[in-house]
Amino acid sequence: MNEDIWIIIPAYNEEKNIGKVIDKTKEYVKNIIVADDGSR
């Protein structure tokens, strides 16, 4: 796993899906940032 790679995941009202996305992404990279774009 490459520790130099960061993933930024934009999210807008993704509460139903974001957990699955993060879990799958963690298989490939260690560093993940989720940017919430004003969800309601």
C-alpha cells in the first residue's frame, strides 16, 4: 500500500453510500479525505 497517495472523495448527500466507498477505497490507499459539500 502506497502511503504517499491521498484520495479526496467529494460527497453530497451520500450518507447511504459513503461507508461502502470508504471501505472499498481503504483496500488500495491508506489516506482518505471525504469533503462534504453542504449535505442536508
